[in-house]
Amino acid sequence: IEDTHGVYFAGLQAYHGLIQHVRDSGERARMSKEICEKVISVKKFLSQNGFVVPLVTGAGTGSFLLEGASGVYDEVQPGSYIWMDVDYGRNPDTKMLFQPSLFIASTVMSTAAGGSAKVVLDAGMKAIDFVSGPPRLAAIARGNSVQWLTDEEADTYMCENGGDEHCILTHTRNTTAATSSSSPTASSLSLPQLGDTVLLIPGHCDPQVGLYDFFSVLCPAASIQTEREGEGGAEGLLELEAVWKISRSVGF
């Protein structure tokens, strides 16, 4: 490094991606401790050979609290917490810290006859990244009304890969199609109707963002937001606040 023009030693990058999605928080903490011990060992070796380590950086959304409190790291680098996704949502402790904010909007383009508990969405592998698993239903929109599902309600729906252009949304508890009311009622545990828009939480946010050129930034219309009494879901309107271009520059 010292002999290479334009390069200097800035510190250690000690990010460990494999522990980010370890579900058991105790096991994740044990693995994080092992990483910290390795960092201490490497710093000591470098110091003994004349290299000062000015910075230790690393950690992620699933482990930043552990490395941040270790006294070993000078900087932490969580990133997925901004959006969250289905995979991080399976970490019970991580899920308690952050709410999903990244969604894929898709339209119901076909419904099955004969009371089948499936509908077809117009977003397939060109629009949804399935590498870390399928997306999860978060909300159903009809007209100007958006009905957000509770975790219990969302658990009764399943998204399946339908190929390049389609995703299959299945309801696992009820085969009754939603009624043609002015707003969808998730608590009735029914399928969205033809033409409804659904909001899906991606399986993994990083590759998902790479499929798109723009973010549509939506904010709730607070004046009409309502909470369903006795339940965790909420319904109301979303307003388009801004459109952000997704950068393709190096280092994004």
C-alpha cells in the first residue's frame, strides 16, 4: 500500500454480511463478539508492524447495535434499515426497531373463477426480485383508499413467482372475493378485486432498488388517516410527495 501511488491505508472494513440475518439474537451476538475479537487481533498485528489503524468500520442493520456498543468500531454502516424488507423482518429484534418504507405497487389484472383463492398481479421477475424470497402483502388500495394489513392479516396471504410478468397472490384462509365496497377491508380476510392496487414489501431491498429508475415518495394524508379500533391496521389516503431519481453513479 505504501508503495502504490494514490493509495493510502485508511483503516479496516470489518463488515460481516453473513450474521445480519441470523434470526436468533443470542447467536448473532456471539458471532458479532467473534468478529470483534478478530478485529482486535488484526489491529494488534498491524500496530506491531508499524501500521496505525485510524478507523474500524462495518456492521449492518442486523448487527449495528452489537458492534456499535463493542468499543472496537469507530463507525457503523447500517443501510437497509432505511427501507427494511421481508428478510430483515424475520429478525424479531430488528423488526422491533424499524418499519418497512419500501413497497412495490402492483395491480390485480386477473381473478380466478369458481371461488379460487388466487389473483394474478401485473408484476413478475422484471419488477420483483425473488432472490431472497417472495414479497409480502402490506396493503390493498381501491380508489383513493389504502388499507394497511396487520402482521396477522398479512400472514394469511402468500405471493408466488408467476414468471417474468406476473405474481400470484394466494389467500390461505378464505376464498371469498372482496366485496365491491368503496374501500377494501383487510379484516374480512378476502382477496383484492380486479383493478385493485396492492403494495408489496420486497424480499430483499438492495437488489429490488436496482430494478427501478425512480422512487415515488408517498406520504399519508394525515387529516383523513383513521385507525381501525381494536386492530393494528389503518386506512386512509396516500399523497405523492416527490419523485426521486435512482442514481446509477459509482458509489451509490
